[in-house]
Amino acid sequence: MSAAVPDPGSRYAGRPPIAVTGPDGSVRVLGAPRVVPAPPARGVYTVRAGDRLDLLAHVAAGDSTRWWLLADANPWADATRLERPGQIVDLPDA
């Protein structure tokens, strides 16, 4: 059994697969989890009405698909909190 190979530009690229045995004895091959240290913050941003993670990522990192950089820079919050007007979020040093 083999794991799917992540896209070379993915944050999971180069991570070794791990085998996980389920309660029924079946084995699934998964991508290894990442342990992410908090990246250095470039600054902060106060979320306004209508802001979305993909739009903030486009401004912060130049690529709307890199919204996960914002999530990694703000490990205390889930995605819904990062889009709440008035919320102050750390901007990653992308």
C-alpha cells in the first residue's frame, strides 16, 4: 500500500509516509504530520468585514492558496476566528 505523493510545492512535500493500523487491523499509509513552530511575524492585521483567509493570503504572501501560512502564524485560532471582523491576526514573514 502506498501513500499519495504530495505536490512538490506542498508544505507536506518530502515528509516520510507513516503506516497507521486501524482497530480492525487494516493498515493505512498516511503522510506524516508536520510539527510547525510558530513562524516569525511580519506584523499584525485587524480583520475587516468581508476579509477571507484566501484574500488575506494573497496580500500577505502573494498567493491566495497559501492561506495556511496565516493559520500556522496564528496557532491559537481556528479559521473562523481568523475571518472575524475586529480580530487581530499575525501576518507571517512569507
